[in-house]
Amino acid sequence: MRPLVLHLDDFGSFREPVTVDFSDVDYFVLVGPTGAGKSTLIDAICFALYGTVPRWGKENVIAHALAPSAVAAKVALVFETGGRRYAVVRALKRDAKGKVHTAEARLEELVPSVPATAGLEELMSAVARPVAEGAAVTAEVQRITGLEYRFFTQCVVLPQGRFAEFLHAQPRERQDLLVQLLDADVYERVRQRAVQEESGAAQAAAFARERLARLTDADEPAERAAEARLATLRALGEQVRGDLDALRNSAVEIRRLAEEREAVRRRVTALGSLAMPPEVPTLAEHVRAAAGEVRDHARDAEAAEAEEQRAEDELAALDDPDILMDLLRAAEAHERAVTELRAASERAAHTRASLEPLADRARALDTALADAEEARDRLRDAHAGAELARRLVVGQECPTCLRPVERLPHHPASADLRAAERHVKTCREEAEQARTRHTEAETEARHLERTVRELTGRATRTARDLADRVGRTAGEAEGVDRDDLEGRLAAVRAAERRAAKLRQAARDARARLATAKRRAEELTGRTERLWRDLEAARDTVVPLGAPPLDRDDLHHAWTALLAWRADAAVREQAALEEHDEHVSEAEHRARTLWSAVATRLDDHGVESSEASARPAAPDKAAGRLGELVAAAIAQARAHLARVKENRAAARELDERARAEEERARVAKELALCLRADAFERWLCTEALDLLVTAASDTLRELSDGQYELALGARNEIEVIDHAEAGMRRNARTLSGGETFQAALALALALSDQVAGLSATAARSLDSLFLDEGFGSLDPATLDTVAATLERLAGGRERMVGVVTHVPALADRIPVRFEVRRDAKGSHLHRATA
């Protein structure tokens, strides 16, 4: 994993957005005062990839990423690994209760064609495909980088204070890391695949053997028998071909005789279908009765229409009912207006008469209120003076006249002030009520006067409207007789009802006449249809010599035709019986021939029981027997081909079973060789031995030849101290500076050797970040460490980042990122050493 661009926004101590471009950097240093935020940049890389940071203690703690005053934060990282480019983004937010949650997490693969030196926006906008979102991002990062978080912080990011984790780790933990780094699990996958291959091959071999056991007729005798059967059936087909042709010829004769018989049967059927309809004998009487009903109903309809016309003439001579109704409504509207005007005038006069007494009472109550308030004020002053007199002291100044008090005054007892207040309140309420009543009376008087004016106008308008309708003046409209209007209207309504009744009677008479006419027409039409039916029936037997029809009487014509039919039916029935005998003889000859052919087929093993069920036509029977022979030959031919195929399949199945059994044996041997417990332990031991050997060379150089690393009996890492005659001791006995040297040597060996040791070369560690730990080194060792890091950064395509406070080391690193912190947070500045 090699970072290209890192972007922080409100992450940790970086309160302002900052973007760090690593695209052209191989070896850099982060410098600045303690607490400036140097380690925060390394933390941001870890957080972007895995959602946590080593310094936070627990992997699921994310609140430390957000400053107490910040409400949201975002980290974005563009990185390359395995020849592909990815972008990972994580965003945080603080809710209303102050808890920090993950607002966004996504991982996307980017198009690698965009130059790595392009800006962050251009890089992240070139998305090739989305990879993961939410909680799935961390798992996908582990899959892409090939490292879990705990191993990432042991061989890529070496956090402050945790350099020695790999050095002091238990052998099992180191083996887990090496399994991931070396892709050793590929051998376990190979072993599992070998087990699957063994199982699949064994199943395939068993299946082939099972199919081979089920194969029948797969030998040479079966093939010779099938060939003999085919030859026999072919000879049988030649023998029965002539018999089947004779059977087909008999079928032709049977069809001819059957057709002649069918013609006679149709003549017999035509004669038998002649029958007189049951209504013919009485139809003429019904026609005469219907004509009489038409004449009677025509007279009744004519009389009813005359009565209807007289009633219509009488109704037309009377007044228009709509005009009478308008006059009645106008008279009623005028009477209502006059009545309402009279009532409103009386109420208005009564209200005007009550105004003056109400005004007098209101003025009297206002005067009583003023008197009560004046009496209350006098009583209030008396009480105030008595209260002041009780506080006076002889010789002191009077607060009212400002002269010395010579003697104390005496005030007699005053009336109750609260009673005076209550009296004032009562007078005020009564005065307000009197004024309110007077105001209400005035308002009502004005309202009634408006109402009187409006009703006077309405009465004038209704009188004028009534006068216009009767053609008189407004004064004359008062004398309109409503009883006369109502009587005239009642006479009109009575005439309307009588006219309606006579109109309905005329309609009923016309309906009865129409019904009678339809009945007569139906009988006439039925008579015509029966004549046509008789002619059609005679036409069916004209070829048999039917006599002509008498067109004067339908019943007599039917009687004559039926008498002729009785004689003709006797002759035709005798002819039908003769033809039945001829057909039966021909069918018997065909069945005899067919039975002989079927017996011959049965003798040769051709099943013909289905065809022997006396089929309807001999030609179909001949065709069925021919099909049976052809089918038997085809079956024999197919059986012979199947026997040959079975012999070939048997040979192929035997060869396949042998091959699958050999494949299962090879897969089993491979699975035994790659057993997980033994092979993985051996592989990791060999890899660890190579790493310790490479780390020993570096440690020997760093310690000026004093220390080397070696593996103990249980694969624990031990230190060989040449200053103590080559004594081997546990790595935990080293001092702090010595531990740093040993851990750094192992980290450098991991970074340098893992690509060559990996089974697929996919776990190349393209980056190494070292956070502090250099302050405990003496100048000579520090110079050796610097030279080692320079070789590590310059020897391959690898990025090395260092966080340090040691100027001697920082000055030797070509790219410097200076970090400073003020009241607004941390800030980053890139400088070249």
C-alpha cells in the first residue's frame, strides 16, 4: 500500500482543511514541536484505511478523531496497491447528545490513467467502480492490502511506543502475521482444492463404474443376435406387402358399397322427416278471428280520439294557469309586505317613546355616582389625616405644613372607608348599566327606522308589480279578489285532469288496436312461413316422384303429400336392407384377410393385438399393420445401434474410471503433503529464519557488531550478545534504545524481504512509517539508522516516512513536512531539506 494523496478536514488537531501530496515523495520526515500534530497525519492514514488509530487504545473508539468543539470531520486517502488505485473516504458527525457516529464510509476503485500528480478532486472523480460502503469498507481494505489492522501496525505503520510489538510477540501471533504477509494461506487453499479434487475424482470414478455395471447388451453375442433379428423382420416385411395391398383394395370396394347404402338411407330419412306441423289444421280459423279484433278496436280508438279532442278544446278556452299563479304570488307578496311594515312601525314608535325615560335615569345615576365619589374622597382625606396625626411628635416638624407641632390634634372616629368604596362601585355599575340600556335603545330605534324605510319601499314595489299584472293603478291593486283567482285556477286544473284522463284513454285504445294488428300480421306471416316450409319439405323428395301442391288449402296440400310418402317409404326401406347385406359380406372378407396377416406378425414376435380390435376401415387396418412392421424393423435397427453404442460406452467408461482413480490418488498425495499444521508451521519457520537473518545483519550494523538475532527452540526471537561471549538471552532483556534498534531491524527486514518471500508476490510492503523512537540512539547509531533508512527508501519503489524530534536525522531526509500548531489548530507546510 502506497499513499498518493491524504486530505483532512477537522480531523484531530487539524481544524482547517489540509491536503498532503505524497505522489512525488519516496522519503520524507514530519517535524515540529511536541503536540503539534505530526502523529495525527499517520493516524489519519490508519483511520482512513481501518476506521481506527493505534493511539486510541480500542479499535472501535472513534470519538478521539473529533475535537470537542467540532461537529463533523472527514478523511480521504488515495492510495495504490497491487498495480491498482483506490480512494477511501470516512466522515464523522456529532449528534445532538454529543455522541460521535460514522456518517459516511466508502471505498472506490479509481481509473489509473489519471496522473498521480493531479489534484485530489481530479483523482477522486475518475471512479472506475464502487467497491464497498459502510461497515464493509474495512473488510475490503484488509482484502486489498492483504493485512489486518493489527498486522498493518506492526509492519507498515510503527506507532509511537509500539515499535517492539513484532519483536516481543508470541510465536503464534508472528506466525499469523507471516501467513498474511507471505500469502501462505494459498497453500491451505491448494490443500483444500486437492481434497475437493480427490473427492470429485473418486465420485466420478464411482459414477463411471456404476454406469458400466448398469450397461446391458454390451458384448459380441448381443450384437450378433440383434443383427439376426433385423434380417428376419426385413424378410417378413417383403412377405406381407402383397396381403396389405389386397386389404387396401377391399377397403375401396367397401367404401363404394357403403356410399350407395348411404344414399338409400338418406332417401329413407328424407321420407321419414315429412310431418305436418300441429298448428296447420286450426290456423285458418285463428286468422279470421284476428281480422275481427282489428275491426272492433279500430272503432273504439276513433271514439276515444273524438272525446280527447273535445276536452282539449275546452281546456284551451280557459285562462292560462301560469298567469293566474303569478297574480296569486304577487298578491301574497304585497300582503306580507304591508303586514310586516305595520308591525315594524309599531315597534319603532314604542322604542322612540322609551328613549327619554332611559336618558333621564342615566343622568340621575351619573349625578349619584359623582356624589358618592365626592363623599368617598372626603372620607379618604379624613382617614389619611387621622393616620398622620398618630405619627406626629410634639416639637418635630409637621410633614404637611413644615412647622413644629405644638400639640397633638384630636380626630373623631370616621365612617368605614370600605363601605364608601363599595357604594361608589355600586353607583358606577348602575350608571354604566343605565347608559348601556339607553345606547341599546337608541341603536334599536335606528335599526327599526331603517327597517320601516326598507319595508315601505318593498310595499310600494309589490303594489306597483301587482298593478302592472292586473292592468290597474297601485291604489286599485288593493282590491284584487284572491278567491276569484283561486276559483279560476281550480277550474283550469280540473279541465287539465279531465283532458289528461281522456288522452290516456285514447292512447290505451290505440295500443289495443296496434296489438290486434300485430297479432293479425303474425298469423299472416306464420301462414306464409308454413307454405314455404311445405314447399321446402316437398323439394327434398321431388327426386323420388313427389306430386304437385294444391295452393288453395294448406291443410289439404299437407294431407296429399303425406299420403304419397307412405307408399314411397315402403319401396325405399326394401332397397336399404339389400345394400346392408352387400356391405356386410365385403367387410367379412376384409376381416378374414386382415386376421391372417395379424397372425403371421404375431408368429414373428410383432405385437398386433392393438390392430386386431377390428378397426373401422380395412385401409386403416392395412396402414396400421404396415406401421407395426416398419416400427418393428426400426426398433430392431435401433437396438442394434444401441448395442454397438453400449459396447463403445463400456470401453470409454472403463478408461474414464481408470483416469479418475489415478487423479484421486494424486490429489490425495498432494493434500497429505500440504497438511495445514505441518506445512504452514514449516513455511513460517523458514520465512522467520530468513527475516531474522536479514534483521541480524542490520542490527549488527546498528549495534556496532554487539548484537545479532537468532531463533530459539520454540521460534521465540533471542539476542546474541557478543560483548558477553556470545550469550543468548531473551529480547525483552534489551534496554529501550537496544529494543528500538532490534525492532527497527525487524521492521526493515519485513519491508525489504516480504515481496520475495510471498507466494504470489502480492504482499509487497510499499510503505513504511516510523513514529518517534530515535531520541534514545547515540550519534553513531543514529547515523547508521539514517543510512539504513536511506538505502531502504532508495533501493526500491518504496515510501519511507519518519516522525522525529532529532534534528540530526531530520536534516538528512530530503523532503520535510513541518507541522505547527496555534489557537486555530495544526498547520502543515512542505519544505525541501
